[in-house]
Amino acid sequence: MNNDRINCVLIDFDGTLTTQDTTYTLIMALLRKRPWLIFKVFRYLALIAWFHSGEPLQESKNACIHVLLQGLTNDKLTIALDDFDRSVQKLLRPQLLDLIKEKVISGYIVLVVTASPD
């Protein structure tokens, strides 16, 4: 029996590592690559604006992102994710970035996760 322990830190992304939910930022980055899809996702965007929490909000976010990812080429996805990354940089909490660096230096495995159900 192996008694070696692996130290691990889990950090939630939206609202923990970042100062706010970044779903809208992701949706806009994806939509900029294929703006004509606004007509397909408008209903989901309206539902996202309407619901403030709970399962209907999460289902609307997931459905919207699904439509925007469907059929997207890898090249356009890479560009969209680079845009998303640039936008999210200013939302990152410096103190948590410092904590991540500290834990990695100390030998911890650091996983940034999402609490989204899907």
C-alpha cells in the first residue's frame, strides 16, 4: 500500500479566481467570430439576462455556448479563446495568483475548476 500523499489545491474560476462571472465574456468572444449567430442565441441571452441564479440560468448559459461552439473551426476557437484570455486577465485576483504560485513552488498540484454542472 502506497502512503504517499499528493497535496492538491482546487480553485473555482468564476467569482473566485476572477472578480466576476466570465460567461458573458466568453459568449461575446465566441460571437465575435460568427456574429450572424446572434439570431440563434438571442433567446438564450435574454434568458441569461432574466435569470439571476439557479438551474435555468446555468442551462441558458450552457445552451448558448453550445450553439456558439457547434461547427466552430479550431482556428476560430483559438482566436476566440485568445480574445477571452486577454479580456479575463484584468478580472484575475492578484492575491490568488500569488497563492497559486506559492502552492506550485511548494509542490502542490493546483487545479482551476468550474462549479458548472455540465
